[in-house]
Amino acid sequence: MKIGILSDTHDNLRAVQKVCDLFAAERITTLLHCGDVCGPAVVEALDGFTVYFAQGNQERITALRKAIDARQEGRLAPLHTLLLDGRSVALLHGDDSNTLHRLISSGMYDYVIHGHTHRRRDQRQGRTRLINPGALGGVQWESPSACTLDLDTDEVRFYII
């Protein structure tokens, strides 16, 4: 199973559409959004995918929750703990550094996937792989990016948008 990972879109619809086209070309159907979607237009652009949304610190929460519940019922949360293709995944935004560090150091997850820093990350700590796809919008410390994770091969591939 291959999944798409994106974060910190900050309403950048042009970048989101490019990523959607890329993910669709790879026949990816499940996406993890690491937060800071911001508004409902991004949610609409992700129609056709099954998306789990981590609640970021920049969300316009009322409008966003309404849009997500209309399309992806119940898939907006500060923290998702998922079992995807037999792999344990923690998905969060990462602005609460205590929670992020607790999840990483717990050793309970194959993957801890987060955003917030607007910087790509792929590293291991013990049995846990930490992944941050970078940011598609907002303040850019690096080129806009997203990534894919192949759960069968454990391969992460970053895409500069």
C-alpha cells in the first residue's frame, strides 16, 4: 500500500492540485494531511481521496470541520492513531512538541508523521520512522514538497512541487 503525505497547505490550491495529480498518477487513494489545511477549499480539492486530517494550529476550525465532515466524516483530529496495511501510524501536526516527543519515544509506532516545521524530515529513532513531508504553502524554509510512503517497501519519496 502506498500513501500520500502532505502538510501545511495553507490554502495553496495550485500546489495542492499538483500534488493531487501526482498522487492520482501513482494510483494512491489514501492521504495523510499533517495539518494547517486552513480552509475548506483545500478539503474540496482533495475529493476522491480518503484523507485523514491532523488539526493544525492555523486552522479556521469551524469552516474546516464542516467541510471535512461533509466529505470525510470524522477524519479531523489533533491525533490519529491508525493501522494501515499492518503498520502502526501516529499522525499529528506537531505544534505540541511534548506530544510529538512522547509519541516518538514511546516506541509504539512504526511511523510518526507530522508537519508544522515546514521542513522535510525522514529519520529513525529506535523502531520508529519520523516523517515530515515539508510544506506546500505558508512560509517557505525549503521548496514546497510532499511525499509518498510505500508501506510494503518502507520507501519514502519526496516530491518538490
